[in-house]
Amino acid sequence: MSPNSLLGMAPFVLIGAIFYVLIFLPMQKQKKQQQKMLNELKSGDVVVTNGGIVGTITAIDSDTLIIRVKPDNLKLQFTRAAVQGMVTADAAKQ
């Protein structure tokens, strides 16, 4: 390869590096945080599912959760992957 062809590829390499730093690294970090949160779930935690259902975890199996939903104390079974996040104590009081 001649120096001109290497110089011609430099913008593509630079764009690839920028995409990696701005898009892929934050996505990997977010995935790790989500997995850590899912692994640390315990009975009594208030969670919100991907479907928007808010409830309290009553039982945990290896990969499923039983969530109690108010006001009728209805119990629903979800997979761990269906949990989007935990509800903070301030939001749970409202």
C-alpha cells in the first residue's frame, strides 16, 4: 500500500473510532449496569417492568420473579429480563 492510500483511509478509521467511543462503549456500560441490577434483585424490591407494570417482588426463582401489583395484590410472574428498573423510595411513596 502506498502512503496515499493509507492517508485516504484515515477518515474512515477516525469515524469508526468516534462511533465506538460515542455509541458502543456507553451501550456496553449500560448493559453491564442492567445485568448487575437484575442479579441483585431481592424480595421486597419495588420494580417496573418493560410493560410499565409497577410492583413489589414477593418471590424469586432462578430466572422468574413473582411480583405483587397493587391495589388488588394481584400476583404476576415475570422473567428477570422483563424488569426494566427499580423504583426509588421517593417515587414509591407517591
